Amino acid sequence: MSLSIMRRFTFCAGHRLVGHEGKCQNLHGHNYTLEVYVTGREQDDVGRILDFKALKNRVNDWLDENWDHTFVLWKKDRNGLEAIRSSEPHRIYELDTNPTAENMAIHFLREVCPKILDGTGATAYQVRLWETEETCAEVTCEEVN
């Protein structure tokens, strides 16, 4: 038997895609929806893999500090970084890759989830990041390991 839980989160962020052929090469923003899928080997005395509120608090704390109302930019995007830094105040989160929905989902599953779930006994195995109501990127553990 395999048990898992999922919680959905929303946040607003800006980005741009270096090398994109269309409008996405410009600085712009999205109302993102993030779905985090978690599994665990053991249930607690209450019968949970991880309390939904604990998952909510851990993910929301990270999102609030790092991505919400922030420009998520590729660290090689000098022009974009300079443009945002010229505005005060500003918030920037630098990725090692172009901030596509796919790369942001991979980053969240591979880099962020292990840190925010540390000590809970739970593991994130899938992340789905909705950029719009019609478009999303999904990554599972098999794809990031």
C-alpha cells in the first residue's frame, strides 16, 4: 500500500525567459499555483503521513520568503537582473537555469522540498507548477534523480 497527500499553494511572481521567441522574453508575471505531493513510510499516531497544516506552513514560509512577489530570474540574465535591481525596493530569486515552469518545478522538488520537509519523515515525490489556468509543468522523483 502506498499513501500520499497533496496540498495546493498560490503565489505571484515575475520572470522572463532568455532566448524565448515570443512575448515571454519580456519581464512579466503570473499567478502561479503549486501542487506538492508528499509520501511517507509511516503514519503518526493520528494516522497521518504529515499534518496538512505542517505542510502548509513549511511550504508557505518558503514561498513567502523566496518566490511570492519576487522576480525569479536566471543568474546568467545580466540585463534582467540589472533592470530589476535598478528599482527600489526589489526582490530577486536567482535560479541556476532559465525560469521556465519546468525548471522552477524541478528546482522546487530537488532543492527546496528536501530542506523544508527535513525531520518530518515525509518526502515530496511530485510537484506540479501551474503558470496559468491552462498550462503547467509536472516533475516526479524519477525525472529529477
